[in-house]
Amino acid sequence: MSLVNMKTLLENAQKGGYAVGSFSVANMEMVLGIIKAAEETKSPIILQIAEVRLNHSPLALIGPLMLAAAKNAKVPVAVHLDHGTTIECIGKALRLGFTSVMFDGSHLPLEENIAMTKEVVSLAKGYGAAVEAEIGCVGGSEDGSVDIAMRCTSPDQAKLFAERTGVDALAIAIGNAHGFYKEAPQLRFDILEKVAATVDIPLVLHGGTGISEEDFIRCHQSGIKKINIATATFAASEGKVREGYEKGEIKGYYDLHQKEIQGAYENAKKHMEIFYSVGKAE
Ligand code: 13P
């Protein structure tokens, strides 16, 4: 159990017909809540943080916390850098011991995305870590600071990209976007099925917040093996705290701390059930 390579987790998910939840964290309370849900449901999980969030939660502090939580967990946990944009930050995460990193070159011209991704793959190899990259453009941005236009993945480009870069997991754009959806997403399952038919490696779905249970299940039955959840966790923790204040249940700091953990726990547990990862850590 404990800290594992993301590649192994996703290969097991491919064989077992489920997806692994990749939960973004900002602090210790979220880590505790998500690990509690994973241990209780016996689910393998990924703990992740995006480079853009490190201005709130410095890598030198949150990184060792995530790694220690993974090492002490009773279930397999991979620790992942989400949306790495600089070699410098990716290198720091690898030196700390992260077991996977994402390089997000989705906004770059194809050849540049391939060249940079290959550089990250060769860097990560030295640390035995897995690499995720993105082809096409997932809408929005991880922290909502820029409104990136969604551009669906071309199945032919996905095949070429996977072959030329040697990445372990590939994030695709099929109508998904980061943050809360303004209207219900219309996922392009036709594109997902075409990509899955031509690309052997596990596929990744970003922008998990707001996707329906039915669509999640269809995604993980069609080749998506890693599903990213960020906004829903932050909202669940914050919402539980707000409700606690409204009901007069928070009398001091440690009540607040408990509510944050509870929010992250409930949200993670719900997603583990939908992803069919329950019991897969056994
Ligand atoms: P959400 O914030 O929509 O859950 O997206 C998470 C994500 O894809 C992080 O990379």
C-alpha cells in the first residue's frame, strides 16, 4: 500500500474497469478528509496540486505533507503535480518525491507541445515517475484566472502525440472545462470513443466538478481512467464550514477544522463510489 507510482494505479484501473479519483488539495484538512474516504472505501487514489495553486500552498510545505500522508495511508496513493507549466516546478516536485507530474503544453503548437513533453518524460524517467500531458484544450483554467477556450482533441493528433512522447497518461478535451459549468456539459463521447480506440494509454478527464453521475460512469467505461476533482472539494469544505457557522455548530477553531475535513471526506467518498474504485485497493 502507501505511496505508489501513478502508472501502476492507472494500469490496474484499465484492467479492473474503473477510474481513479485524482483529488486536488490545498491544505492538511483536505488531505485528511480524502485519505479517510479512501481508507474507508478501500479505494486507490491520487492526491494532486496544480502549479498555479502553489502561491497559496507552497510546494516545499504541501508537497512533503502529501507525500507523508500517502506513505502512511492504508491504501495505494500516488502524489501528482497537476498542470505543471515550467520545467523548474516539475523538477522541484520530482526531487521531493512526487510519483507523477503533468506537463500542460495544451496551449502550445503541436510540435512544441511534443518537444516539451518529451523533455519532461526524460526528466521524470530519472526519478521513476509517471507523466501526464494534454492534447486539445480543456476549457477554463485550474484556478479560474484565465478563460481558455475549449478545443476538442483530434483523435489522430492524440495517437501521434502518445506515440511520439511516450507519456503514461493523456488528458483529452471532450467538452469538459475547469470550475463550475455555466450550463450542463455536453460531453463528446464520440471523440472519447475514437481516441480510446486508437490510444492504448489511460485517458484523463479534467474538469470533474459538475459532470453528472451518468456521464462519469460512461467516461470510465469508455477509457477515462483518471478523473480530476478540484472545485467540488474546495466548495464542499467551504460549504460545510459555512453551514456549521449558520447552525451554530462551530464554537472554536477545532470545530472549523473538523468541518473542513468532513466536507472533503463526503465529496471524495461520493466520487469514489461513482468511479467504481471502491474495494479496488484490496
Ligand atoms: P474541477 O475544478 O472542475 O473539478 O477540475 C479539476 C481539474 O481538472 C484539475 O486539473
